[in-house]
Amino acid sequence: MGVEIYPLHWLQAEAVTLGFGPAAVLVAHWAGAGAVLLLLAAFALWPRRGVAVRRAIVHAMIAGVVAYLLALTLASSFPIARPPVASGGLVRALVPMPSSSAFPSGLGAFLFGIALGLRGAGRNAVSIGFVYALVAVLGQLTAGLYFPSDEFGALILGVTAAVAVHLAEGLFEGPVESLMHLRGWKASRPPRRGVR
């Protein structure tokens, strides 16, 4: 942690000097809710033919939730002080500090899980998801909530959760199919083929 304190202090000082402090606080508070709202809106508004994209959104949400639950489990097992406490005040708290462990970042794990979980929607969706997650991570680092190693742990958890959800796809395919049939988002029967 000691090695990370000075780069984190520099990042926070530069961001605050350049006027990005309020943006970091906003991102730290609302990035998770923003991601959920964006995914729900995309799921609801995507054209009916976009079944693959809707399926990818459901898988991404499952991967994000699994990653978040893994992060909560690890945080309860490894109590790590947050940067303002561990740095002796060198890194300031721009937001109220939670009492939970700093390792790993639950929001980071959630967002990285979503990003890779979107692979069924194409490379562009994954890229956008990772950029969104990186912006959120930078906001949290700037706000003094986490060390870079906490966010790296979140990245590993997010990727692990997304891969696990992909490998265990058959376990939850029934509920996903039921969700896809709601409101006509997917035809209840496959279309008939023409007679030759």
C-alpha cells in the first residue's frame, strides 16, 4: 500500500487542481446506478430483432451481480484500511468513507463484470463498458475511496465472474428465456420454415 500512496496523492492533487474533484465525487456516487439505468433502458428500448443484444445485457447484469457479491465476500475476509486512513492524511477523503474494507472495490467489480459480460453484444459494447468502468474507477481513486490494487482486484473479480457466467450459461438459461419472452421481446415459437 505504501508504494501506492504517492501516485494516488499525485492523482488526487492533480484532479482537484484541474477542477475534476466534483466530477470524481459525482462519478464515485452515481456510476453504479448510472450503469444499471443505462442497461435497463437499452434492454427496454432495443428493437425487437435485437435478441442477442438483450441476452447479452441480461448476462452482463448477472456477471456484474456475481462480481459484486464476490467483492463483498472478499471485503469481509480482508479488512484493509482506506487510503485517507492508511496514508496518514496524505490522500484526502472527498466523500464520506464507508466503514467496509477497501479491498476490493465492489463498484469496480460490478462494472468490470458488466463490461465483459456484454461480449454477446459485440466488441464495441465491451469497449464502451470497459471505458465506463475505467472512468468510474478513476473517480473512485480520485475521491480517495480505493488504492489502485483494490481496483485491480476488482478487475480480476469482474473478469472471473463474467467468464464463470459464460461457462455456466445453461444453469440460468431458463429464466433468461422467460425474461426474453416478456412483452414480445422474443417470439414464443421459432418461425416456421417455408415448405419446399
